[in-house]
Amino acid sequence: MMHTGHMTEAQAGASTSQGVDAPAPIAVGGLCVELSGRKLLDNLELRVPKGKAVAIMGPSGSGKTTLLHALAGIRSVDRGKVVVAGTEITGLSAARRARHRLRSIGLMFQFGELIPELSVEENVSLPLRLLGMARAEATRMATGWLAKLDVERLAREFPETLSGGEVQRVALARALVHEPPVLIADEPTGSLDETNAQLVARLLVDSGKRTGAAVVIATHDPMVASCTDRILRLRSGSLSETHL
Amino acid sequence: MITNVLPVTVGLALRAGARFKAEHAWRRTALILAGSVAALLSVLTVSAVELFSAEDARESARTPYIADSKAEAKLYIAPRADVWNGAQFPVLWIEPAEGSGDVPIPPGMKTMPAPGEAVISPELHRLAAANSTIAARYPVSSAVLSSEGLKVPTELFAYVRPPVARSIANDQRSHGIRGFGAPLGVPGSLTIDAPNARPTLPMLLAGIALLAIPMLLLSLAAVSTVAPERDRRMQILSWMGWSRRRAVSLNAIEAMVVSTPGILLVVIGWYLLAPHLTRLPPIGRAANPGDLSLSPVSALLCAAFTLTFVALSAIATSARTKSDRPRPGGIQTAFSVMRAVPALLGTGTILLGLVVSGKTGGALVLAGVVTFLLGLPVVLPFGVRSLGRQIQRLPSVVMLFAGRTLERNAIRSARPMMGLVALAILLTTGAGFLAVVGTLDPPPVGDQRLVAARVSSLAYQPQDLVNLRGKLPGSVVAPYTITGSPEGPELRLGATCADLAVLQIECSPDKGLVGSAADGIARAVGFPPGILTIVLGKVANHSNGQLLALSGPRETFAQDVRAAAGATLVGPVVMTLDDQAQVESPLVPWLIMGFLVGAVLLLLAACILLVDGVLRAESERQLLAKLGVPNRKLMQIEALQLLSSYTFTAGIGLAVGTVLCIVVVLVGGDTAIPFAQLGRIWLAILLIGLLASCLGVIFRQLLSAKEAM
């Protein structure tokens, strides 16, 4: 089932208030990040409830990637609180943030970032293997996700033989295979043509909904943003509601 | 909770190590080469230690226990020396104690030689067969010692038993002994060889400077090959939730996996080959079969050590990778004083070594050189960056591109040159060290009209003097003693002016010998001219057999005296002025070989770094080519980048090395600065750089042509 439009402000408010009652998988408060004396994120607030998708838009250099990295725990923050999947990650060491990321977050990037040495199937099963699952079971689940995303036939291929759209679908399978409560995607369609971009964006949002994950997508593409429940614009270090 | 980390990491490492693209083949080649060379150095080092240990054990086996009393003595031994080709070698005079039924036999000897006979080492036997003067002292018919009795298979060594009716038992220079196998250098043992003091600290420092640092550089160069791809893999894994430690360990395992075949091949090959070798390569030191053998445990430890070394190199190069995605335009690292600390510390230590005298000063200079070499790669890129800033100001688009690349990618630009810089420093400093250790004091120049030899013997009898005189016609042989007096040391020579008249030298019955003849005799007995008074007269209490043999100019005098003494005296030692010449330190061949091996390692590292530099710059080249920059322009940019960074870094290396060479020479004492050698090294390094830069440009062209196909 495809989601075809963005939510109204009333709907967005409803989902936000719903998030207050049930703990949201992503809850950020007063987040500040500075780089070389320049405030990239300034007292930023964000809540993304379970099963909802949020698009972050903004010009290049506005801090979208920095925000996603802060949510994923890839980088530390200067001030503020970042709670992801029930864990306050700002106080954690880099190693503990990495462990948390492995368990609770699925990540997608503009160029897929598959491990070139591993086959498609191995790339997808990697998070499960690292979480302790036996190889056969991990492969079975990976194959299942590849089938859901219609790339099962590529299971034995290596990344360098795939097209851009195929790479992104495999990357999506890898991000979802361990059914994380949070899915973060940084320009996931940036390297794709319009058809593939729409396909991948819908798969991303729908898969998140199916697994109940909170999805955050940084994008320049209005079409991709339109697939999400809520669109926020990052400007001067803080987020504001926007419409296409 | 994470249980699959190890198998997943190893599996991924195996995959990473087994990729088939051209650059991965290059990485594999570099890693296998570095691993194999490190393994070879490792097994050679362990084999050298095994060899020293075996030599020490054999030396200990032939070291006598001194008897506490005459009654306990089973054998008498008097360590004496002979000379061949300017080098002394030990000759042990042995005589079974009277009434002792259980005479200990030295190791390597089947039976005690008969009176007047010798048992000699195989090398001495070979010499005797080829040289009549040696054969006169050690007949070819002598029994030959087996390898258990020799410290080194090629050493010159002999046991000689006095003839019938001559005994060394009562000579004060002989020792009653109760057996063999005493530990070396402990009270109660008799030292029969030169003391076995190995200069541990200088050898360790030289080993670090000549082998460990070049090997480290080679290893770091190999593990850094195709590093951007490895760094990208680390980044993706880090984003996926791998901890940094785990991602780094993946790199370490991958480097180990790739280098393992080479390491195993070398270690197993050496393990099988070493027991049969009779020379330690590359130094060529003689060894008995089995001396160089590795035990299975040692072989395993060598392999484990080398793998650990490769892994640590991979970890060291992974540690500096940033986890954030690199921004376009390269990473600018700020210069801080902390980065210059190792180089400054090295400089300070060298200066301190110049102030402190003696061996400590020399060790400090060497330690300073090592520290400086380790610190140089950290500061050099900042110099390259400054150079880039200057070049890009010049009015040409070629200058702009070349300068900007040097500025923005200073570390990458300086890396390929690091091996050659280290080579420049190593060779120039090495020229200084070799000048110091290779400068030998010439023998003292004596009076051209007089040659003299000191002769001493055991169990001296007055008839010995008569016999020796009989064997040396045309010469003067006389006893002498040296005594102290308020006017200074005095040598009393038991000869008259009439005896000396045959030599046509100035002589006065009242004043004794003066002038050049006196100086010649003084030098012959180890005194500088002008200090020793030489008087003529009867020598009282002459029981220690100290004789002086004097002759007019005669080239074969030393040989003649040795032959005569060998035929007439017991335990003779003959010393001439030529024997006072300084002989080369046994460390010199090790040092020369160390410099050669170090230079080869650095050249290999330089090759790997250069090829990797070309591979890494390919994407930039393609970008410029896509923009329409003509091929000729591209070549100019590349040549300028390579040549300017090379000229700059090699210039620094040569300047630093030359200063270090001068420092070493100044510390080393009375040695001339080897300007000719330095000039040749400068020329060689500059030519190598020019050649490397040309090859670099050609390689890039070939690579681009291949990509375009």
C-alpha cells in the first residue's frame, strides 16, 4: 500500500500528541551541534512516533546529515538530549553508541554503501550475523527481505554488478532486516532516476510502516518528501513544519 | 550478546583479502612482500641468536676450570697467541700434569697430542697446506680438531704440547686446570679467547635504526596500500554499528590473512633449510650445520611475531582514519608543536650526545638519530603543505593545480617520498658511521734502518737464546727487561755495541742507544718515542724469556722470527710493529650489511609508496581529464607534483643526513668527513628521485590508458 501525500498540520499534531502518550522511538530535545564555531543545530526539537515517517528538507550545508548522524550516534553532540529507541544516547561512549546503532537503527545512504567484498545476500544478513544469529537463519531472513523488495534474484551478485536502484533496494533490505525500531536514510534517492527514486522512497516508507519503525529521511526531492507523514525544514539550526 | 563477531570479522577479512581487481592484486603483492621480508628478518634474527648461543656453548665447553691447588691440577694450560694476516689467534699450550691418570681432553680432540705435536683447527690446517710459513709452525701432519672444539668453524685455533724434556708446569703463565666446560667469564674459569663482550646497546640501537625502522616503514607502506577503500569499508561498518575497535581489528585480520601465505612460506622454508646451512645469510658468517636451526617453538613464535607486526601496522594506519565521511578537497590537519616533539626530542638527544663524551655520547647520538627518524614522517607533510602554498602562487594553471594538490593532500603527497627520505638519511648517516669504524690507525712507523720483534716464551732456558740466535743469522737477538726509575722507564738490553755493530746503528757503551734506533726499539715494545731510555748491559733475573730480535731492513723479518721461534721456543709469542696496527672491528661487516639491508627495505617501501600514490591520484587525474585538461598538461602537473615534493623532501633528508654524518664523524674522533661518499649519495638519491618521478608519470599514463580502454 502506497502513501501518496503529506499530512496536514492537524494530522501532524495528532501524531505528535500520540507520541507524547506512547514513548516515541525518536525524541530529541534542545539539540545543539557546533562545527568550527558555527551552530549547525541550535536547540533543535524532534519527535517521531512509531510507524511514522518524517522528511527533513533543507539546502545543502543546512545540517541535515549532521542531524542524522547525531540521531544515529555516529557523532557526538554539544548539548541536548537524543533518545533513540528508548535509550538516551548522548551520554554513551562511541563504542556503546555503535552497539546501540547496530541493534536499534537501520541506516541508508545516498550511494547504498554496500560492502564490496560481500555478496548481496551476505550484505543483507550482516546485521543479523553481528547480532548473533546463526548463518542459515540470517540468510533465510535476508532472502525473505530481498524477496519483499523484489531483488531476490540478485542474492548471489556482488555490489559492483548492481544498478543504482538495485543497490538502494539491497541497502534498504539491509537496513530493515533486523527490524529496527528506527530507520534513518540520508538522501536515499539522491543517485537515482525519477522512477527508481519514487520506487525506493515508497518502499522505504511502507516498509517502515509495516515493521512499525520510526523513519527519518533527509532529502532534497519533494517527491520523496511527499511519501512521508510529515515534512520538516531545517533552517538556521532548527526544524519547522513545511508544506510542499 | 554479540556472538558472531569473530567469524563474521574473519569471513569479511578473507573476502577483503581475496578480491581480484588490479589494485587489490597490488595490495596483496605489497602485503605478501612486506610479510615475507619481515618473516625473513625475524627468522634471521632468531637464527643469529641461536648461532651466538651455539658459539657461546662451544666456547664454554672448551673453557677450563682452574684447579684450586697444584695437587688438583690434571692438565697445565698456557694461553698464547699467534698472528696471521695481522690478526691474532689463540694457541693453547697444554701439558698433562705428572702422575695424573685422568687427564681431561679438550673438546674436539680425540686423544692428547704426543709431546712436540699439535692439534689444529681445520682452517689452520687448510692454511698450513697452502702456506709454508704456517706449515713450519703447525705441520700439515697435525691432528685436526672437530667442530665441537671450535667456537666458529673458520677460526684459527691450535693446541700444542711442549716437546719432550720441556715443561710448562712451573711457568707462572701456565694454569693448572681440573677440567673443561666452565661458564664464561666467571671466577675460577680461564679465559682463553678475547672477552666475549658484545656491545648490546649500540647493537640494539643499530638494529632499530637499520632494520626495525626500515621494516616498519615497509610494513606501514604495504598495509596502507589501497587504503581509501579499506577506510571506506571501515566507515560503512561504523555506520552500521560496528565499534571502531572492531572495524580496526577487521583491518588487522585482513592484513594478517593476506600476508600469512608469504610468512608461512618463509618460516617453513627457513625451518627446513636452516639446519643444512653453513653460513648465516646475508652476512656470510660461518656456522656449523645445525647452528642456525630453529626449534618448532621458535619457528611458531617467529610466524606469530611477524603476523602481530603486520597486524599492528594495520592497526596503526587504521587508527588515523576519521570516521566521518571525508569532505571534498582533502583533510587539513592542523600543525601542532606536539607533532614535532619526536623530531625535536631526537635533535635534543643528538646535541646531548655531542656534549657527553665516550660510549654514552655515541649511544645518545645513535638514539637521537633513531628518534629523529621516527619523528620525521609526522612533520614532513607540513613542509610539503607550505611548499604547495608557495607553488600555487606562481602564475600558471599547472602550478596552481600542482601546488593546490600538494597543499590539500600534503600527507598523501609526502608519503611516496618518505621511503626515499629515510633512505637519504640512512645512507648519509651510514657514511659517517662507516667512516668512523672503517678508519684504522696505521701501525707506528719505525726506523726504516731497523726492524724489531718482541719475543716471549714459556719455560725459558738460556739455551733457547742460543738456539734462536742460531736460527736468525744476521740478526741481533738479546734479552731485555723494562724497569721504572725516577727518570722514567728504562729498557735494559742484554747486548753490546759490538753486537749491534752488525746493524750499523748509533751506539754508545755509556749512553746506550739514542736517536732513531732507540725510537724504533721503543715503538717495538709499545712505547712512544722519547720516553724510554735504552741502556746496554747484562740483564739480571731474566727468567720470563723476554727477547728482542733486531735486524736491518728485511721484509720477511716477522715471518723469519716466527718460524725461528716456533722451531726453538716453547709457547712463543712474536709481536712486531705491524701487529700493533688497529684491526677492523668484527662489527663492521654486520654494520655494512645492516646498512645494505636497511637500504633495500627502504627502496622497497619507496616503490610501494610510489605506486600507491599513483593509484590514489588516479581519480583526480580522471576528473581533470573529464574537464578537458589536455594530456600534456596533466603530465606536467603530475611531474611538477612529484618532482617538487621529492626535491623538497629529499633535500631535507639529505641535509639532515649530512648534518648527522658530520655529527657522527665529530663524535667518532679523528676521522675525515667523507665528502666524496656524501657527494655520491647526494647524486644517487637525486637520480633515484628523478627516475622515480619519471616512472610515476609514465605509470599514471599507462594506468589512464588502461582505464580508458
